Amino acid sequence: MSPPTRQLVFHGTHPTTLLLVHLTVLAVGLLLVVALSRYERRLLSRPLGMCLLSLRLAVFVVIFLTLLQPTISWTLEKTETNRILVGIDLSESMTTIDLHATQGEKLRVARGLEMVGNSRNEARIERWQAAFDSGQQPDWVDEEETDDEERRAALAKSRRDHLRGIFAEIDKLSRIEIARRLLVSTRKPVLDELEKLGHVELFAFAGNAESLERRLLDKDLELPFAQLEPQATDLSVGMQRSAQGQGTVSGVILLTDGRDHAQRNLTSVASSLKSAGTPVYPVLLGSSYRPRDVAIIFLEHPQVVYKGDHPRLRVTVSTTGFEGKLIELELVSEDDPDAVPIKQTVTGNSGPVIAEFDLDAEQLGRHGYVVRTPVLDDEMRDDNNSRSFKLNVVDDRAKVLIIEGEPRWEFRYLSTALGRDERVDLRQILFSQPYLGVLPEPFFPSQLILPDDPQNLEASSFADCDLVIVGDVSPEQFSEAAWNLLLKFAVEGGTVILSAGQRNMPLSHRSTALEQLLPILHPAAISLADATQEASPRNRGLPLQLTADGEQQPMLQFAPDLGDNIGIWKGLPGQMWAVLGEARPGATVWATTQVPAGRIDGLNTDRKFGIMIHQFVGAGQVVWLGIDGTWRWRYRVGDQYHHRFWGQLARWAATNKMSSGTDFVRFGTEKANVEMGQPAVVRALWTRAFLLKHPQLQARAEFFRPEDPDDKPTSVVELKPASKQPLQHEGQIASLAAGEYRVKLAADGGILGQKPIQTTIFVDQKESLEMIDVSSNQILLAQIAEASGGRLFLPDEVHKLPSMFRKAEETTSQYEEITLWDRWPWLIIVFSLLTTEWVIRKINGLP
């Protein structure tokens, strides 16, 4: 940066007419001052008169300078070198040690790390490389080196053994370690050469990116970094790193194996970088061949089940390199190591294979299991042959209340299905039902209990419910007071299912509480009961289709295989009538339908035609079911889908209700199980009276591991009022390690009582996509390089990277100035002169 040259500039001299005005005003003022001084000479002595004249002239000078707007200005010239970004992939696949790499691939790594070769034998090593790449053994000794066969044989053996020793050293290095050594551990480190050409910025990336200090490359890189997500790679994060920071980026260097799981258009990202003049230079690490490996990839199972249920475990296994081989899987109980393992046999395939196990749900409590396979001969990895999981078996019953206007078909079949479920405690309220007077009262209760106190939920029909299902009730049967109480039930942690009805629900209601509960806007009814719908039940009506969000909901799964489950939903008998609407902002659409053209207007098709929509309300949740014919799903299959759908919804509602509390607070977690890295949301719902009594309340959630003492929580989360629910305090944490936690409610500024208010949450190990296929993706990296205007580098070519850059400097000029006329010292000078002149006049008796 060159030193600035300062100069004094008068902005008030432009334009010229303005300067003439200023001079005219100054001249008139000076004439008046002189005239005044001539008059005062008859009253004052000559020295005193000259003093007053000098003060007045000084004031005019200062004012004139103010009008001229004096300013000190200068220009700063700053020279910056271009930025060179260097990113290291730290995803899980980069921890792979490529024992299975070909000799050609290992030789390239050895050459890049300068473990073999020099200027004298470079041509010979090139011939070895070409031979290995073509799958042949090289000629270890050149013809001109010697004619002695014994010496030739000894020399060949020596070189071969030496190279094998080098390969053995490489077989100890992970891809991350190779990347580190390529940058800093050669005779002329690449990083040092790059720093001569520009400002090098190091970063690490996986699912996210994080800055990396040079000093960390002097030793083994430790995983994981704080902000990274090593379970998946997002190459676009590394490519778009150039958008951060100031200055021109000459290029982006990525040391990676090319695995990517973000499913983004990387060539499009690379093309945009080319337009910005930022080429990408990928450095390929790892073998392009998949190793022989048996790996347990995914485990799919319910987190919480009721005693007596029949949960199933679905295991996805990768069997690369063992196609056609019988592979035995074992399910072993961690609680009882002596128990006989349950075994399943699968046949190796080029793609993932599936095995299923029935799980025991007879013993209450938290049970641990391990799924494992033996380590087979020639298997490259033995750290992915087992995976553990937990299953929580509870002895509880889902408390369900069905409220219906009249005994329509939906009510009859639903009441029968849940009434036969041993894990459901069912109550029904049917407002309109036949009553002959033979029995002392109708078969079903026909009145809703509503207390005089609208806040007294415990005295209502909704007390002690996990799930309330409201069907086709009329406004006369279900009043505004009932809707308000049901809203309070949901806000305090309950689950509500609103089922559409052809007579009243929801189109006949004008309730503000119902509007808050409904996850849809602008509901509209559609009926297909006409002559065009004369096909079989499976081929007529409105078909149902799960959305991507709905596919992830365990209570909507009719089959363990995702594809099979989607097919079952599509094959369910169509609905002849429905109420459709636009999903509210923040609501989640679980299932949609396709409406024939011209049948319905006024809906926002961006949110599709929601049949099943979910939204959170306070600490609870509401599900809108826009059909009245789930009983149609019994067509030719009986209870198979109808009962399972409603039974799973009932269990889901029970397990998601806030688990503990007192008369003044309900406390719990949004989910009983979360995946590691996902936020665990904790909520406390207070009564209004308690918060008014304790306005300074500061609540927190304390997380304890089973082995932790009660006075030392592992983590603490502050609970703050929600924006739209001031009675609900919530917080979240995403840094919990896998395992079981006891979550305890604590507070300052309020007494919670002697009994601890606590719940339990389980954090599961995050399933990783990284280890499904650990082969390097050279094709993808080559496409990125070409689209960005860069070039793909192999390990033995890394030393050529600096030649892609040239030393470039960018000089920027920055104009700066300081105004003098509008600052406080200037104002003090003016007022000081005027005050002095005024004091002198007053002392001497002048007006």
C-alpha cells in the first residue's frame, strides 16, 4: 500500500456563480463592519476599536471559509494478490485406506508423494506406470542396463521388492493423509509454491465447509471438525466457497475422491464458476474400484413399540465383490449375550440386498440389539460388519376419543377396528343414534362434557386423551366452547385428527378455534359419484399418493420397502368424495390426489390437492384427513390396511404427547427419538396463572446421560417463549452424541416442586451414505473440471498445480476525505469569537 498524498480542497468554490455570491456577501458584510467601526471610534479608544474590528473580521473570515467548505482529501491505493482456494474433503469415505487399489493407482500415489523416482530414472518410472495402467507387469530392467542375466534378475528383484515395500507403506495411509502429504510433505510443498502466486485459503468440506488453518496440516487431521457433516459429501459446498470473502479467486483446488450425495447439478455449478473466471482443479484420491466388502448400510425399525406388537427390522446390506455368495446375518441381543442369535441368509448381489427380522416386543423397557455378519476372506474392511440399535417396548395403551355426529360408515368401521386393538383404550361419543328406550341409556354416550370453566381441560371429555378424532359433527352438536377446549387440548400437547364429512365438517362451521386447528385454507368439496365412475373400486374415484414428506412417516408405512409402500398407497381404492384445500404455511402435506380437470377451482396447485395434512399447534399437532372413506381400503383385504393405518396413528399420537408435567406445566420433547445431528426440540407449556405469578421465570432443559451424576448435566438448553405461543417455552440442541438421555426441567425465578419433571430422549447413530460405495468417481470430477474450465489432476500430477496459476495482483483505489467546516471545533471557534466580541462591547457600555 503506497502512502497517501493529502491535499486541501474547497468544495464551495464550485460552481463559479456560487463563489461570486459568497464574495458579494462578504464584501457587503465588510463594508458594514467598517462603517460600524468608524461610528464606534467616537465612543471608544483606538486600541479597543481595533480589537473589536479584528474580532469581527475574524468571524467573517471563519464564516467565509465555512461557505468554501474546506476538505482534506487523499487517495489510498491498495494492492492485493488473487485468492487461491484449496479444499480437503473430510467426509467418511476419505478415511478409507485403499488396500484394494491397483498397482498403477498405488504407483501414482507414490510418485505424488515422492516416495519413488527421481530425475535420473523418471523415464523408467513412466514406463512402469504405463505397464501397470494396462494391467501388465513392467520390464524392471532396461535392455541397455546389463547383459548379465544373473545381475538382471537380481536387479529386477531388488526393484520389485523395493516398490512392494513402498506400496506397503501406502497401504497404511488413508485418503485424507495422502491429501495432507501431497500438500505439505514433498520436497517443494505445493502449498508453498501456491502461496508465491496468490493468497492461499485452506478449507475442509463434507456436508458443510469450514476454514482450515495451515498449522493443522503439520500433523494428522482429526475428525470430525465442529461444523462438518462427514456422513455425506456435498461437492457444491467446496466449489461455491469462492463466493465467500473479498477479492478475486484465481481457482479452486479440491482434494477429494469425488463421492457426492447432495444430488445437485454440479456441472451447472461448475459452469457458473467458469462464467465468473474461477476454474476448478479437482485432485482425484482413492481407487476407482469398489473394494470387496460386506457392509451393513441401513437399519429400519420402529423406535417405540407397545408390548405385544410385532415390530420388524429391515436390514440393508452391501455385498460388493461377493456376488452369488451366501452371507449369514445374525441378530444378537445386547441384553442377553447368551441368547441364541436369530439368523438370516442372503445372497450377495451387485446392489444392496435386504434381510428382515421379527423383533420381540414382550419384555418391557429399552432393549439393545446388534446385527452382524462375519468378516469374509479378502474383505477389505471389518469396521462396517455390525451395527447396533435400540428398541423401546412400553406397556401403555393409546387413549383415543372418537366424536361423531351420526353413525356413518367411517365411524362404524373405525370404531370396530380400534375397539379390537388391545393397545388402544377407546371411547366414543355419538350425538345422533337410534334409541328405542329398551336400555337405560344409548349404546354410545351422546353428550360432550364441557365444564363451566373454559380452561378446565381436566373436567372435560378430552381429559386424559392422547388422540381425539372429530368426524362429521354439526355446529349445534359441537359448539364454539367445544372447539376452544379442543384447541387448548392440542396446544397443551394432544393430537387431533379432523375427518371431513359430507354433511357438516368443516364447511358448515364458522369457528375461529376450528380455523386455528385446520391445516388447510379455502376448503372446497368435490364429488365423483356420477356416471363417469363406474369402474372397479381400485380404478375409480380420487387416487391417493404419498408426498416425499409422507413417505418418511412411519405411521403411514404399510410395507417395510419404500417402493412397495408407495405402490400400496397408489393401489388403494379411490375416494368418491373429498374436501380439498391449500395447505397453510408451515403445514406439511403427507398425501395428495389428482383431481380431474374442471372439477374444482380456486386452489393453489403449488401446494397440490392435500388429502392428508399435518401441522403443529402449540405443543400438540393436528392432522387433516380430507376424506370420509378410509373404510373403502378394506376392499378384498379386510383389516390389512384400514386397521393398520388407524392403529399406527393412535400409537404415534400417544408416543408424541408431552410425557410429563404437573398442574402448571407440561414438559417433553418433540420426538422421542432423533437422529444424531438433527435438532432435539424441548418444550415446556406453562399455565397463564403460573407465568403471571412468576414473571421473571427462566426455564432450561438439562440433559443427563445414565452414567452422569444428577448435578452435572451433559448439556443445558435455555427455553425461551415461542413467538406465537407465549405460554410455550422451547429450545433445541443438535450436538448430542448417540445414546440415551434423561431430560430434566429446571428453572430460576419459580418453584417447580419436589418431584422432578423429566422425560427421556434417544439419539440414534446417523445413517451414513458415505460407506455404501467408497470408490473414487473420476468421471464426475472430470466433468466438473471441464465445465468450469479447469483440469483434473491425478496424485502424481499434483506438482503441476502451481503452473495453472500466475502471480496476479489487483490494485484498488479508495478515495477518502475529512471535512473541516462541519465539525465541532469549527463551531467552537465561531462561537468563541462572537462571544468575545459581545463581552467586550457589553463591558464598555456598547449596545
